[in-house]
Amino acid sequence: MTDVDNRPIEGEIVREVHLKVSPKYATIDVIPKEDGEKNDTNFPHNLHNAAELFLRVGMVTNAERLKDCTEKMMNLYAENPDGRTGMKIGKASICWSCGHCGIPKDYDEKNNNSVGPCFNCGEM
């Protein structure tokens, strides 16, 4: 926030953040949960929108974590996984508390349940 003269308000930390994300993020859909997210007009439609939302509300660390997790996934796909390496495949979740994007901690491949505690912070 700034006062009328466009000066920072005393005690406020002002910083400019630039987070470059690939345009590919816009091709990865974010599917809202039925419990309110679905009707929220501000809900992000894709990972690019999710990173923007984190930045807009000042959750820079979350935006950076989302980017890091997504980059790891993109790099994994670019390296053509061999199919023998132990990894879980399924629908990932975004943790709105910490920004982690990935398979939940208790993911069950048989039931394809993408709702569960965050693998990073444990939040639901």
C-alpha cells in the first residue's frame, strides 16, 4: 500500500517479484473441488493462473514452490521415463497452503483419489 504521494507506508515491506513460468503451464488445467471452489469466480483455471494468484496475494514462496514442482514434472516428461522407475502416476493436487503441486501423500492409484494430505506440508 502507498499513501497519497505514492510513498510506501511506514513499516511496509515493498518488493518487486518476477517469476518466469513457461507458457505450457496454461495448458495444465486446475480442476476445482465440488465444495465451493467450483463456484468461486476467482478460482484459477490452469497452473499459470494459479502461479499468478499466489503472486497477486503475496504468497511468493508458494508461487516459487508451484514452479519448482511443475518444472520437475516437465523435466521428467522431457526425459521420457523408462516405465521401470518407481513413480506414482495420477492426478496431482495443488496445496493452497504451501504451493506444492503433486500427488497427495496417501494417493491410491487404484481409486485415483487426488484428494489427500499435501505431500509437502500435510495440509488437506
